[in-house]
Amino acid sequence: MTEQLGRIDLHMHTTVSDGTDTPQEILEKVKAAGIGLFSVTDHDAVKAARVLCSVLKKDDPHFLPGVEFSCKDENGKYHILGYGFDPDAPALTGVVDHGHELRMKKVFARLDFLKAEFGVDFPKEELDRLLAMDNPGKPHIGNLMVKYGYAKTKEEAISDYINKIHFRNQYVRPEEAIGGILAGGGIPVLAHPFYGSGNELILGEEMEARLCRLMEFGLQGVEAFYSGFSEKLRAEMLAFASRYHLYVTAGSDYHGTNKLVKLGDTGLGDETTYPDGLKRFLAKLEA
């Protein structure tokens, strides 16, 4: 497979979650960017995987079904990616449904909080459109706050208003996400591993302890190549991957116009520089 791939990007979002491109639009952009293997990893959703599998043609780039679960437990927050699963596997769809249910509860709670604490209120037709989305979240509410003059930017809306409400238990637990991905025939991978809650950066022994804990649940890989990582961070994560024989993946975390990240911006070189963990990941996909 590696001789035919070109660029790889295994972390991107569509309008099914908090991206601004539809699945069909992102496919066209993937082709234009010369990406040979891609995955759409919408938050707590696999709808885009079903859509893309139905429209892909013979000469289109290789596509890998993906998902990104937002998780939390007593030790912090995690984003768990899943790859190569059956999108209709009951064990996986059960986690997707649970994640969506929790997401919607948080949307309603945030709207109530913003109205009660800051007088933020939106027209009914805007709320109807928001709640009709596949997976509405903080960026969507933030954009509405900018539209109606409650904040100057989406980032300000999230940091100064939306994030003022906290949720303790309304998250999928990492072992639930990893278990669902494995039961669906997929490969669980820790997304942007160094990033925790907010601006938290997890390094060294703390990072190693986090990986070991997640490996006990069945974690199989790490996203060592990521748009936000420096060369030093990539090297540290590649060392962990080598030490624990973990798969390695590469992703941009592209969200369309909702983020400044460019499609295909992963920090990964060409096929001649693929680390062993990525080569084993690609071989696993071919098996």
C-alpha cells in the first residue's frame, strides 16, 4: 500500500461534527491535496464513514472509516480515535449513541447556562437549526454568539462564556471507547497524546503513565504526527511508540474554516521516512 499512498491524513472533521465541509466536499479537497489515504474522524459519529463508503469510486484515495470519541475519567480528558472498524457494529454504534446522548445533554445545559448567567438568547429558528445538526457542540454555539453580538470571536465565546460551565461525568470513559472500537474490529489510537484539558501539556513520566493506563484497556496506537506538534514532541511520542510497540498514525485535525489547520498538515514526510509504527499500522490495514 505505501507505494501508492502519497500523503496521509487520518484526522479530519466534516459537518457531521464540527467541521465546515460535507463528507462529499472533503473528499474533493482530499483529492485536490494529493492525499492518498485519509480518514474522517468526526466526534462521536460515524455517519460520514457511511456516506463516503457509498460515494467512493475505484480511483479515489484510500479511505479508512474513523471516529473520535471525547473521553474523560478520574485522571483527565482524552480523545480516542478509532480506525478500520465496521461502522454498523453494535458494540461501536452503542458507544456512538452514548456519546451523542451526552453531547446533546451538554448542548441543552450550555444554552440554559448562557441564558441564565449572561442573558444569551437566540431566535427559535436558530435554536431549531442548531439542535437539528448531527452533533452540535461548543464551536456551533460560539459561532452563534458571534453572529448575535455576544462575543467578538468564536474563541472568545468559548473561553470566556461557554467554558464557564463544567461537566464532571457527562463523558464517554476511555475504556468504553477503546472497548467499542476493538469490538467493532477497529484499532484504538490516542489522538494528539500530549494535549489534556484546556492548555494542559502532558509530558515525560506523566505521559508514559497515561499511555500505560490506556494500554491496559486495549489502546494500540498513538497519533505521533499531528499538526500542532513540534519536532521535539514528535520525537518523544515516537520513542514511546517504539518502547511499547504501539502503532503510529498521522493527522492534521482539519476542521475546514473552523480552524486554521490545513488539510494534510501532519508533519509526516514521504514513504522513505515512515517510522516502524506507521509501517506496521499500514500493514495491519492490508492484512
